[in-house]
Amino acid sequence: MAVPLWAQDVPAAPGPNEAGFASLGGTPVAQGRAPAPPPPTPEEIEMQKHAAKLRNQDRFAKIKKDTDQLLELATQLKKSVDQASDQTLSLEVIRKAEQIEKLARQVRQKMVGE
């Protein structure tokens, strides 16, 4: 039986005991992957906790500032609407309502987490 010439040059697929498995234990060899990082030290864990606490405090301060501003804008909007006539609302009132809407979205996003 004759084998075509092109079939003779095709390398055989590696078996389970060849490439891809370590010679001892038969565990897969990491191919193209970086080794897993070492576990964090207690000092690193403490630093991460402290940094997270500072970020949370900063986020809370920003939320408080934004909600104070939101209250001020809402109060101004209420006064403007009370002073407007029944038939017309000024462009200022519409802009203030848009500002309130935008700020309220920002506050909600900060509350959910950045």
C-alpha cells in the first residue's frame, strides 16, 4: 500500500503523556500563563482595608455635598415655580429642573458605588 508523500510530513498530535502535561504527576503545564501571584501579606491586607475605608469616606463626603446642593436647587426651583404664572414657566425653571435631574443621577451613581 502506498502512502501519499504529503501524508508522511504531517506530525502526529501529541499524546496525553507528551507536551501539555508535566513529567511528574500528570498535571497540565501552564502554557502562556503567568504564575499565580503570591497571597497578600497581612500588612498588604491592612493597607487595602485602610485605602478602602478612605475611599468610602471620600465618597460619602461627596454624596453629602451633592445632596446639600440638590436640596438648594430644589428649594430654588420651588420658589421659581411658585412665582411663575399659570400659563408660562421660564427657561430658568426648566434649566434648574435639568440641573436637579443631572445631579440626582450623579448622587444615585455614587451611592451605588463608583
